[in-house]
Amino acid sequence: MHPYLLSESGVLQSPRVAAAMSAVDRAHYARLPAGTVVSGGPRASPYTHAASPIGQCSTISTPHAHAQALEVLEPFLRRDGAPDAPPLHVLDVGSGSGYLTACMAHLLAVEAGATASKREPSIVVALEHSAVLLHQSRANISLAPQTRVLIDGKDPSASAAVSDPQVRVRFVRASATESTFPWWPDLAPRFDVIHCGAAFAKLPVHLLGLLRVGGHMLVPVARDGLDVETDATAEGTAQPGDSAADDSAAAAPAVAGVDQQLVLVELLSRSTDGSAPLYRSTVVHSCSFAPIKDAPPEDDVDSVDRVADEVERLRTRLTQSSSAITAWHARFKSEHDGRRPSASDMLADDELAALIKEVPLLKRRLAALEKVVAETAPAE
């Protein structure tokens, strides 16, 4: 759905959110990974009010859901305009297609653009348990110049690379249901904002270990697993890298179809003695999200690696075949006083004829697989 229609329906209130959703083209994200076979007729428009499949049994959320999440988080996606203002750190849990990751980065980029001073860039981390979706989201963000700059740092309005881009997107493959976070070092800054794009059975208090004091987390939670108070103390919170964290703190995925609430959590304080942090949780509205997945799909990484392995095999075979043809030509000229072989000479050699037939087939297959690899390039 176009941001104008979302504004007309009252879903969009903030001009900044409307601008971000207009700048990040949903059509680039409501895509299936390259090579996916689709049945059941043509796909619906990416702008309709519907969730669209993106592969790996996952969907991109509806435009309404994205707009509602951005409206809630927009006040916290503003960087102080002072030259020495610290960068913001944002985590998108279950980033899927990468659409909301790009929208949040756009909000930070617009805010950063208000001051042209050189500052440490803000960071948006796309956290996804599926390697296929993570690589696909990187390809999605790379499709448009205005979002590609978030990855490669190249300003679409200039030929030179931006020396210090104000916002960068990082891609991390990991599960959000684990109680420790080896992918985010102890000494790294905690996040100012955490967005969860999939539902938990209970409030994932273990993720508060990644949140700075004063930071906010937006997360869908099953209604029957939610105990919302104005001020409440969470038990068993896992700090980043804390191997002694209580296993009960690791949140389980919600059950599909169960009534859910979208909850905004603010971390009020964190003690140094290991006791539970204090947080405030507020229900925003009812919602319906797919449950968070607690393990990568089987063969998920293999499905990407197999393509890369096949590319290398084809490249090797193509090199060998081409070298064999070149060697046959050199040998023929040597044996026939420098005469170049005719078509009949080449076809008379069964082995050479097979190689000549094989090379164009190898090239076509290799080109197709190289396109797949390019569109699902690993994160930097």
C-alpha cells in the first residue's frame, strides 16, 4: 500500500515515517530468492495490504504492520544534532526481507543529514537466523542507490565513496532465542532500539541484556504469556556473553494463530550485582505475527553453499575444457605445418567435438548460477 493511502487511513502520522516508506521501495523486498519456483498463478502487487511470501516459509509483513512499528519507534530513531553526539545502535530481530531494516536506517540517515559534521556512523544490525533470507535482504537493500549507500558507503549523487557514511547496515546470522550473544561483543555499545519482527511466547527479557538503559524494544508477545505492569522487574535476564544466564530467560517462539500483543518495553535500570533489571512494558495494540524460529532451517546454509560450490566446479570445468580445445588447436597446427583446422577437421575428432558442444552449455549454466550468487552475496 502506498504511504499516501496509509496516511489517508490514519495509520501514518509522522511525515518522517511516510518519507522513509516512500524512499524504500517495497517492491524490492517482496521478492522470492533467485531460483525459487512459484506456483499458483501471478504474485499480488507488493503494495497491497497483504503479507507476501519471501521464501524459507517466511513473509514480508503488511504495509500497515510496518507503518505501525515505525510510528511507535520513530521518536527513538532520532540522533542528537550535536557534533559530538554518540551514534545510535538499532537491532532488527528477524529482519527477513530487510524492508524495516532499511526504513529504520533511512530514518537515521535523514536525521544525520541535518548535520554535515563528521561523526561516527549509527549502526542498524539485521539479525536473521536464515542464511538465505539474510543474503537475500542484503541483495534487496543493494537494489536501489539510496539504500545501497547503507551497505557500500557510495553516495548515489557522487562518483566518489562517502568517507564516513552516517548510517551503516550490518548483517548477522544468529538466533534471537539464545540467551547469550557471542555475535555482539561485551565491549560493544548496547542498542538504543530493538525491533522484533516475529512473536515470542513470553516477553523476551533476555534481549534486555542487549538494550542500553533508557533504550526501547518493540516486540510481539502471545497474550497468555504476557504479564504487563506499569513497572515490573524481569527475572533471569541474560547479559551479553554471560554463560551463567538462567535458561528460563531464553524466550520460546510463540504459537502461530495465538492472540498476540505488540509491546513497547523501556529499560529503566540495570544493576551491577547481577540482580534483575527494572523495565516498563506497555501494550501498543493487538497484532498477529509469525512465531520467532529457534533454529536455522535444515540445510539452510548448505543451500547457499551448494550453489557457490557448483559455481567453482563449473569454472574449473570450463577452464579445463577451454584449455583442452586450445591445446588441440596448437597440436593440429604443429602437425599440419601451421594450417588452421577447418570445421570438418574439428568435428572429425569426437573428443574435441564433445568439448566444443560442452563449452557454451557450461557458460550458460555458470552465468545463471553466478547471478544467483551475486543476488545472495554474503554479508560483509
